[in-house]
Amino acid sequence: MKKVYLLSLLLALPLLSSGQTWSINECIDYALIHNPEILHRQLQYDNQKEVLNEAAITRAPVISFGTQETIHTGNTLIMYSVDENLTMSLTQIAANLEMPLFTAGGISNTKTAEQYMLKAAAENISVSKINVKIRVAAAYMQLLNDISQEQISKEQVELCKEQLQNVNRLVEEGKRTNADLAEARSALSSAEHLYTAAKGNTVISRVDLANLIGLVDDSNFEIEQMEDTVEGTETLPLLPMLANIDNYPSVLAARYNMTSAE
């Protein structure tokens, strides 16, 4: 069932990146598969598993085979004092068996240490996933905020343009002074500057979120607007539950590392 769900998710992701909007849960699900930090932790886990496998076969006997061939040529004295040119070859085959008999517990301790290191690596993956969930949710909220600020700044520019037109008309009618016109132009210039800065913040936030979830092409990356109030907790997996801190992944990883060192 999990394989079918994962396959469906992977097939749907290219469609999302082609122009559809992303929800916060879709961003988190994508990040859990493609985020560089999680991929790095998974690679560390796989490497540690290989180290453990090597430690497990240390006690196994090692058998080595070897061959050696020697060739002799030259004159050899045979019966009746007659020299004859002879060529002789000698082939030797050897086999060695090596197996540790007494290591003062070194092999078993090494294997146990590597087992705890593997457990720590697994918990580090969980820690990274929790951190990525929080960071993706925060980046998603930041992008929503920047989009909202950009829209407000754009509306402010439109209002300043309308105000400038009204003041300009009143100046022509002699009801307002040139000082009022200069003030209206200054307000429009300030609003346009804020609008440019808001658009830049939106671009930066969009790129940050795309990089965080591991999206390669962010040219059509857009997110969904969220409701003001959200009922339930399933749509916002923001913070980990710390009711039982002793079983928190980072605590377990540190504990396994300490035990491995011991």
C-alpha cells in the first residue's frame, strides 16, 4: 500500500511543477523525498549499514589460495656422463585459512558500537524530517505573507496614481498648489519603491521555498492561498509533539552515539 501511495505521489509531482498550485501538505510531502538534508542523512544511514555488515563478517574465516610455478632450464648430467639440455617446471598450490581466535571482545564490541551508530543514523533521519516539516511550513507562511504584502503595495501604488491625477486636476483648476502636486508625486514614488521591494521579497521567498523542498525548476512554482482559520491539526503539521521528550529523535540519536562511544 505504501509503495502504491509513493508511486502515485511521484507521478503527480511533475504535474504539480508544470503550473498547478502547491498546498502546504504537498510541499512537505515533496520535501520529505527530495530535500538535500534528508537525502544526506539517508546516505549516512546507508553507509553505516554497510559498515555494520562489514563488522558482522569480521569473525568469519578468511580463505586464500595461491599458485606458484618454477621453471628450470640447462644442461643436466645423466647416466654415462652424457649432458642433456632439459627444461623442468614445478607448480605449487597453497591454501591458507585465517580466523581470529581471541580478540578480547574487540569484534563483538565493535559490532555493538556500529549497531548503535546505525540506530543513531536512523533517528537523525527522523530529526531531519521534523526540522524540514517546520522549515517548509515557516517558509510557506513567509511566502504567503510576502504575496499579501506585494498585493497591498500594488493597491497602494494604484491609489497614489489616482490621488496624483486628482491633485493635478485641482492644480489646473487653481484649487491646489504645486506643493501639493509635488507631495502627491513623492507619495507615488515612495509607494512604487515599496512595491518593487515587496515584489523582490516575494521572489526571494518563492526561491527559498522551492530550494527547501528540493524543486529543481521553480519557474512555474505557485502556492495556494490558505483560509484565515483552519480546523483540526492534520493540515498544519508544524511542530513536533514533545510530550515524551525522552523518546524525541534527537535525544535518542545523542543517546545512541554516547552508548556507541562507550
